[in-house]
Amino acid sequence: MSPKAHPADKRVIRVVAAEISDGGSHYLITQRLPHAAMPLLWEFPGGKVEPGESDEEALRREIKEELDVQIAVGAKTVQTLRDYDNYRIDFHCFAAQIVQGHPQRIGVWDFRWVQPQELGDYRFPPADQETIDRLVGLDG
């Protein structure tokens, strides 16, 4: 078992995610691939920000790569730091809408449109918890 990294020594990974709404009461969640870190957990779609990209550019690129849809990125809804054993996630979530295409399983194992009260039926990585809490009204 490897020792846990001291918080100051941890690599920081900037991650963006999208709260993609159907315009009504459903949100798009995706299931991680079996060979990914935290395999088969559900999450709000998105990914890592590459050097030189804005958060919005990274989010549009990731959603296109994973689901083959174009999105319009709206306001930031959540920003949090989450520590894992050997790294720290700098997590930023944005409201979004699909403006072109229909979701396809390209870079995800599965996807579902769910209502906020159904989010508890799925296992998510810890970084997604604040987004879930906000959508189900637990953020105060």
C-alpha cells in the first residue's frame, strides 16, 4: 500500500463537468468506462482541462469527445477542491444545454437522463457530491 501524499505535495488536476439539463427536470449523467479510474461510477459528464484551454473550451471538447454533442455552456454552479489519496481535484461544474446532436456512448460506458431525486440511486465519485446536493436542494 502506498503512503498518502501530503496535501501540499499533491498534484492538482483541474476538472470541469456539465449539469446538462433537458430543459425540464432531467439531467444527463454518464457512467465511467470499466478501465477508467473509479470504474463504472456515475458522474456529471466532463473531464480534465488541458494546458491553454479555458474551462468552457475544455468542457465543450470533453462533451464532444465523450457524447458527440455540442453544448452551450452557462453559468458556473459549483466550485470545490476534493482530496484523493495522491492528487487533488479542482472541480468546476457549469450549467449546460445540448445545442446540436443526440448523446452517443463514445467515451462513456452508459448515460441516463435522471431527475434530481433519482441521483441517490447511482454511485458517484466524491467530487460530484456538491453538485448532487445542489440539485436535490441540500446545499442550504
